Amino acid sequence: MLDSQPTYDVSNTASAVLLFDRAMRVQAVRSDIVRAAQELGRLSDQQLAEIGINRIDIDNTIERFI
């Protein structure tokens, strides 16, 4: 009895791995959004207008994804 291998539910293990992978991807996307918002925040209103966005767009994106 002591020498038997513990049994694991493979579906639960796979689900946990997939959940962890998803969490890491979400964190990476959030980091990218924050970094982009910081870079865009350094631009003037004129520069933002030239690329077709404004400061409200930046704020809305942060609120939506962060």
C-alpha cells in the first residue's frame, strides 16, 4: 500500500495548467497595455490626434482591460 503511486485526476491537472497559462497571458497583456498607456501619455495632444486617438481613449482602454 505504501509503495503504490498516488493517483491524480489528469483532467483537473490539465485544467489547472490551462488556468495558470491563461492567467500568465492575461498578466502579460495587462503589462503591455500599461506600458503602451505610459508611452502614449508622453505624447502631446497634437501627436495623439495625428495617430487618431485622444487621452479619453487611453483612459477608457485602461479601465476596460485593467
